[in-house]
Amino acid sequence: MISLEELALCAQNGDKASLETLISYFKPYITKQAHLTYVKGYDMEDLIQIGYVSLLKAIRVYKPYNKNFNYYALASVKRNFYYLIRPEARHNAEYSMEFETSDGLTLGDGIEDKFNLEEDCIKKEARQQLKESLKSLNKDERELINWVYFQKKNLKEYAKINGITYNQGRYRLKRALNKLRVSWTASDQ
């Protein structure tokens, strides 16, 4: 079996079969590196061709004293992709939402937009209306509503802390909610 170094030397001397063997041998690596590389304005075929050109250049300048053509060729291909990326690196962070993927989707298609202007306005209006309605309650009622609904704490614990029975706490909560409902309804009209 002939080594990669011998194939490279034969290819340097014009042996087309050796050149084709080297190209076939390095094809998976070149394709992989092309898929791992993004440069604005270059498509996959361009990058693969650049990889082949890098390999041909590595074959042309290879010297037998390097003794490891495999490493030399892999490093040359990878380094040339890096050289290609370097001047474009500052532009690579600039994406357009219209950048199309290979399956025809744009970046904008992949972003889920959960914002709904109408819902947002309704929620803001409801919050403002709730704030106004809470003003109709006395301090103890506001404290009870805050405890149960905003802090999501237990009514039983509230009753114990305030020295009332659980049933008294339920009654106060029901009365406060009825006051809120009346105030809310009045502000709707």
C-alpha cells in the first residue's frame, strides 16, 4: 500500500491517478469543514471548492521532509478556511431575518412570537382597573386580598396571624371580593 506522502510526491510530478486518490481521500474532511464554516456570500459549493483548492495548494508545496502529509493537508485546509473567515468575521454577526436555510425557511420563521398587541392592551387596562377598584377597599381588605391572591399565601395562616377564625377570614374575603366586583362593574359603565 502506498502512503499519503508518496501519493503527494507522485501528484507533484503530474500523476493524475495519485491526485485523484488524494482528492477522494480528503473529500469527507473538506465537506465536513465546509459545513462547519459560514462566510457571508458563500454557499456550500463555494466553500467545498475552496477546500479542494487548499488541498491542491498543499500538494503543490509539500516537501518530503515534513513526513506527515495527512496532518499537513488537514491543517492547510482548515487554516485556509480560517483565513477566509477572518476578514468577514465582523460581518458574520450581522444576520438578516431573511437569511434562508437550505430547506427554504428564514430565520424569522424560527422565532415564535407570543406577543399580541390586543391582549397586551387589555391586560394593561385590566390591571389599571384592578388598581382603581382596590382603592375602594379598606386597609384590612386590601391586606387580605394581597395575602391570598398576590402573595398566594394560605387563608388559614392569615386567620391565625390576625386572631380570627378561618370562617371569619372566609367571610371577610368574600365581602372584599364582592366590593371589588361592585367597584369593577361600576367602572365598566
